[in-house]
Amino acid sequence: MREKTTMWRRFATIVLLSALVAGCGSQIAYYKRGVRYENKGQYAKALSSYRRSVDIDSTYALSYLGIGSVFVKNKRWQDALTNLNHAVDLGITDSEVFMMLGQVYEALDETDRAAEAYGRAIKERPDDALVHLKLGASLERARSYEEALAEYNSAIAIAIDFPDAYYQSARMLARLGRIKEAEETYVRALELNPRYIEAQNSLTVLYLNSEQPYRALESARKTVDMDGGYIPGLINLGIVFESTGQRAQARNLYERAVKIDPAYASAHYRLAIFHLTDKNSNKARNELELTLRYDPAYVPAYNELGLLELERGNYEKAISHLEKTVALDSTYAIGYFNMAGILTNMGEYSKAADAFTRYLQFADAPEDTVEVLSKIRILQAAVK
């Protein structure tokens, strides 16, 4: 009798343990475990737990969302895309999934889809200023500047004391040529955050581009006062000094920027332009090559290398550099203009006419429109 009782106790214990194991192994339990691991930054364990969850239930959408989230954090964009879209297909419509999808599409350079994803996130969170900023940035990358400005302004309307929204709006206003409004909006961002160094630096650029050198100088000095090691601020102060004839000070600032960060491409580029002004082609070429070593997609550097090859009479090499320029940025107007001139010298009249046409298409209100149109007609006539 005693032996029989012990046997039943063992059986009962086995049943109880089985129930506990089954409970701990449910898709929900593994999902929650994955969330805990993810929050701790233990991504391999989080991924393992999420995957165990979908092994148990292949329709458990939250775990696909979790897998996608881990892949986003590890920049495994295609894997993230697959799992996030699967989560959406299984019914997840929370703004979080669309925010992540927007980030993934941005990384994959699919700007239209990124904008669509952020647009769906806004439907879920229409009063979230950050979502409007994300959508605005996506539209900006797609060169939909008016629409981007509208989103940045929506963010301002939602969060009236949000300096980032004013900063982004000011940038877009400047791009659209609305200089006075841009200035006022940068100033508002700085009123809300007096240490907003990016806004102060961008205000310097605005003054430089609108030919207000003394206001640019004042703004640039404020930027450097905020942080003497902020390289964009040093470079822009150097540009201001160059524009006012203080070349020695400018060079010192560019060299200081390179010393702080030897791999900062823009600092090498500014030194290259400095040497070009001094007609020191060898030093300029060296700095341009350093620019491209540290940033192979630095478009203006290819343009300047093309012009250096033109000076040497190396038309083929010059064209090669300029083709790289417009391949990297199909809207880089001056690249087309320089290319057109070289192609004309090479007798490639049809290609030259096409390049001049592209120049007029992408140049901002060019003053030489009549002259260029005349050149295009002459080139087209030469082909016939």
C-alpha cells in the first residue's frame, strides 16, 4: 500500500512538472522573456526567445515585431524588414512598427516607402511631434521640400517649445530661399536653447549664403565660443575669415580642424580650396585626395579634381571625375556645366548640349540662362 501511494505521488509530481514546463514554454512567456532580454541589451538571448515563441505559434505577431526590433538595433535591415512586415501582415498596426519600418526604409534608401511608413505612424499618433519630424526628414530626402516644411511646421504646432522642430523648419525655409523666415526661425530655436550649436552654425551658413559677412562673423564666433572643438564651427569661421580677406586666420582654423580630426573630409576640402586660391595645385590635389579618402562620396572634391585635370589638358580624366560628380548627385548643376565645357572642347557636341541642358534644369535661378541657351542651340546645330 505504501509503495502504491509513493507511485501515485511520483505520477502527480510528473504531471505537475509537465504543466509548469508547458506554461513556461508558451509563446507568450517566451515573448515576455525576449522583451526583458532586449531591454537589457542582450540581443542574442532576446532573438532566441522571440524565435522560440514563433516556433510554438507561427502566427504570434508580437514576437515578429520583437525580432524585427532586434534586427533594427543591430542594423540588419533586410532581416528587420521581413519580420516587421510579417508582424503587420499578422495584424500589428501600432505606430511603433511603422516608425521602425520608416527607419529601415531610410537605411535602405527607399525614401518613398519610408515616408509612407511614417505617414501610417502619424495616423496612429497624429499629435506626436517626433513622428512629424521623421516624416519631414523622409520627405526632405525625397526632395519634397514644401511637404517636408509642412511636417516640420506641424511639429511646431504640436510642441510650440520644441527647439528641434524650429531648427528643421528653418533649414527647410533656407533651402526654399525664404531667408528672412529662416533667420527668424533659427533665432527662435536659439531662444529656446541658447546652446543649440547646430542652429547657431546653420545661422552662420545662412548669413554666408546671403552675403552678410559681418553677421556671419558674429554668428560663427558664437558657435566657436559654445565649443572650441566643434569642427563645423571652426570651418565656417574660417570661411568667414576668407571672405573678409583674413586668409592666415582662415588657414589656421582649417589646420586646427584637421588636427582635431584628421579624417574630417570637409576640413581637407577647405584646405584644398585655400591652396587652389593660392594657385598651389599640388597641395590642393593632395588635400582633395585626402577628402575622398575619408569620404568617397564627397561630390565637390570630384568636381575640383576634374578642373585640375582640365588645367593639365587631361580631358578624359577630367570627364571621368565630373561623371563621378553627377553620378553621386544627379542634381549637382556646376558639375554638368563643367562637363559641358570639356565635352565641347572634345568635339562631343551632342553630349555637351545635354550637359548644358541638365545644368539649366538643376541650377538655382542661373544668371547665365540666356547665354547657356545660346550655346545649346549652337551645339545642336553643329550636330546637324
